[in-house]
Amino acid sequence: MARSRLRIRFPALGILAGIPIASLAILATPVFAQNDVDTGFFYTQRWNLAIVLVIVGGAILFYTFRARGGVTYSIRRIPGIAAIEEAVGRATEMGKPVLYIAGLQDLDNVQTVAGLTILSSVAGKIAEYDAMLEMPTSRSLVMTTARETVKQSYLEAGRPDAYREESIYYVTDEQFGFVAYVDGYMVREKPATCIYMGAFFAESLILAETGHSVEAIQIAGTAMPTQLPFFVAACDYTLIGEELFAASAYLSQDPMLLGSLRGQDFGKAFAMIFILLGSLIATISALSGDSLSGLHEWLVRAFSLAR
């Protein structure tokens, strides 16, 4: 008789560039198995995932505490972020605004949070250069958060009097209604710089093409694989995937954020080593008549999610 068993898959939390993000979150899933009942709190056959979690989590904590202790870490130059100062300077010289779009998702999307983190540094440069910021939003919570972020950046730059709350405003939640407004603004006002940082969907090419038509400098960043080609084709600079999340560490040079980033790089290197090792062992096993098949099967079991 088949019995029902509920396997609880605990979500792992990662910290990327100082932003707490729910990564690898896997929902609890009901699984039906023959004569297989797990009465314990932990599903012990998943020991492999516990070991990986300890190694990667330990590396993040190790490098973070080292950074807190004074060890410095460098991060490679990200051209798109390095170009922000030039783009803001161009807007100042032309007397035209900087248009900033933090994606079309709400604050529950990590890309939106990353976009607002980058906005903090961009707003600081805008305040320093006495340029103008224009930021329409498609979510009211994003508008409120962006206002507080920009206000703080202006205060830190010593220009609280230059902050204009009305420059950050809500338009609509409707996807193409929002895009129609932004495109109309671009055509009418012809901003010198357009920055897109966050989660984008079908509107990415519409925005980028319109910005290109008004000859604006365009800097984009998203972790949406299906939209990256459009931004790469139409924008001057594009942050690809994890560059969007690493940008806050790059901009702030905060040792804590850099240490966290270093720990995650260790986790990626750990995964890459075992992927290459497994591929090599599988190849040798196939060519030598299963002489290493036992080791290959052990690696498959050790890193398998299907248990």
C-alpha cells in the first residue's frame, strides 16, 4: 500500500552584495513513495546538501569576518557602472535629465532591490553634478523606497535642498501602460542618459530602442536571460546577470559586501571543480570499460537532488 510522505526542503538563504536574497528556495513538496515513511525531522538521505550548505555558508562567513578584520578584497572593474559618472556628466553638460527605471516588479523581486541599491550611488552622482533625475515607477512601494533612497543620497552629498520629491512618481501597474508613458517622456524630453536596472520583460526592447532613437547614453542591467540580448543590442553598456547584484559592492567598496561576494565566488569555484571532476571521471569510465564506474556513481549520488 502506498503511503504519503512529506519531504521538507529547507530554503537556503544567500547574501549577495549585501542584499539578503532568497536563493535556491524550494517549496515543500508532497512525495508519494512505496512503503517509505520518514518520521524524523530531517530527511537524512539529503546529507549531501547539508555538507554543501556548510561549505558554502562557512566560506561566506569566513571571508566576511576576514573583511571585518581589515583584510581588503578587490573586485574587477564593471564597465557599465564605471560609465555612470560619464553619463551623469553628459546630462549635466546638456542640461537634460537622467531617466532611471528600476524595472517593473515590486520590492519582493531581488532585481528591484539591486536596482534601488544602484540608484543610491547614481543619485549621489546626480546631486554632486547638480543634474536632474527623473524616475517614473510602476509600483507604489518602489516609489516610496526610491524617494527615501534618493533623499538620503542627496543629504550625504550635502545637497538636501536640491532634492525634488516630485521627480520620483508612480505611473501605473499596467506593463505596457507604463512603457507607453516612459516612451512618450523620452520622445518629448529627450533625456541625455537612460538607466535601466531591475527586472524587465517584453518591454525591454521597446524602452531601449526608444532611448537609442533620442541618442541617449543607455546603461542597462538585468538578470532576465531572455531580455539580455535586447539590452546588449540597443544599449551602450549592459550589466549581465550577477553583475547587477555585485554592482552595490563595487560602488560602495564596503569590506563586508566584498567579503560576502568573495565567499560566494568560492562556492561557485567549488561547484565548477566538481563539475569538471565528474565530467572527467565519466569520460574515463566510458573509455576504459567502466574501470571508474564506482567512483562516478558515488559522485552522482553525492550531488544528486533526486533522492
